Amino acid sequence: MPPRGKPFLRWAGSKRKQLTRLGSFWAASHSRYVEPFAGSACLFFELAPASAVLGDLNRDLIELYRVVRDEPERLYRRLCRIAREVPTYYRWRSLNPKSLDRETRALRFLYLNRNCFNGIYRTNTNGEFNVPMGRRPGEYFSKNDLLNCSRLLQTTTLIAGDFTKTLEHVKQGDFVYLDPPYAVKSRRIFREYGKTTFDTSDIFRFTNGLNAIVARGADFLVSYADCAESRLLALGWHSVRLPIRRHVAGFAGDRKLAYEWLISNRPISGQ
Ligand SMILES: C[S@@+](CC[C@H](N)C(=O)[O-])C[C@H]1O[C@@H](n2cnc3c(N)ncnc32)[C@H](O)[C@@H]1O
């Protein structure tokens, strides 16, 4: 088995605290790991599957994964050379990504992610990243961590686009982990992932996606917020409602106990 990778991104809604529970759904009989809402892909890096498909709507994120796959050492060296101080942060933030080459664009994305407020990805109406610098950005991962991630990405298909595009790749024997942004009609959810993203009108497409996964002979696991939509999504599948400590948007009031649903086509232990 390839060595595990430590996720190198900070990501709103990351499932870092639930890896043991989520990982228990992955079985030796699964041939491939598929994650259409990858974000920091922490379950993927934890499971270290021999073969995988990762997708996300965020093109810059997927481009970064490609650069980590292809040029991890140079990326790491360049990252460590950039000062982690206010004027440098805002200078990098003000650069127009379109004016940069692929590797520098990925470097900018990674540097801003590691140094911005709470790892949030938010853009203004022009699509420009506008998150301020964080007050206490933590230590970087090690070069070895990034090299392990790079090794895992060598056997991974990377897809920039809507989740349906990634689901087209699903084959018999795959394990598909779906962790979409929470679309909850009844309350305002902080929009962490940019302007075009998942909302309640996507739930129908999402349900069709789950049916298609099972029709192809693959298994799925969904993480979803506790809301009317998740109860609808769970109908006809195995599901469990679990307490979790949310640490998403970074506002003190949001760091409270919440509930989340796990939904799967396979029986859930402790249900
Ligand atoms: C909750 S995060 C996933 C977090 C991930 N499980 C982790 O551990 O970091 C949801 C992700 O879905 C992506 N996304 C939003 N709308 C999407 C869509 N329509 N299709 C594919 N990805 C989408 C966002 O860019 C974000 O990275």
C-alpha cells in the first residue's frame, strides 16, 4: 500500500476529525476510490488507495493537485521561500492568476490557502480571491508529506468540473465518497466555496447521481448536514445522524455541536 499522505490544504468543511468513522466504509474489496467534491481530500489521503478519481468544481484547486503530482519538490521549495507577512500576503493575493504560469498559479493558491483566515476559499463577484490574512497561520506540512501526496496522485485521475462529470467515471467495485457543500434552504449557510456552487436546486441531480452509482455496481457514502434536505436524501438508503463539532466558517458562534448525516447504500454499523 502506498504511504498515507497528510492533506496539504486547509479546507472549510474538511472531514479531518471524522476519518476513522468515514474510513470504516472503505473495504478491501473496493477497487477504486472516487470523490467528486474533493476539497482537501483528507479521506483520500488517509486511505491512500492504489487507484482513485478526484473531482471538484474549483479549477484552481484541481490545477494545484496536478502541480503537486508533477512538481512537488519545486513547489515546496518555492512555497518556503515566500515570506509569511502581511505585505507579501496581499501582494500575492493581488496578482491576477491569469497572468501567471501554471506552477506559479498553483503556488499562489497554496500560499494563500495556508496563510489566509481559516483556510476559507471565497471570491468576490469578479471571481477574485478576497480572504484576508489569518492571524496565526499554522506550520506548513513537511516536504516528505508533500512527496507522499504526490505519489498518491500519480495513480489518480483529476477532474475539474461539476460532480456529475466525475460520476461519469464510476465503475463496478468503486467506493464513492460524496461530501457536497451543505445546501440548506431553511437557514443561511456561509458560502465558503466561491460563487457558483451547490445549492438546494442541485439536490435532485444529486439523488440521480446516487442511483446511478448503485446501478453501476459501486458503493457510496454521503456526508450531509442535518436538515430537511438530508432527511429526503436519506429516504430509501441506510443512514445515521451523528453529533459533530463544527469548525467550519471560523466565526466563534459557529463552533458548536451540530448534527450530520451519513447516508450509504451499505448497512451502517451502530445504526
Ligand atoms: C465540503 S467541501 C469537501 C470537503 C472535503 N471532503 C475535505 O475533506 O476537505 C465541498 C467541496 O465541493 C466543491 N463543490 C461545490 N460545488 C460543486 C459541484 N457542483 N460539483 C463539484 N464540486 C463542487 C467545493 O469547491 C468544495 O471543495
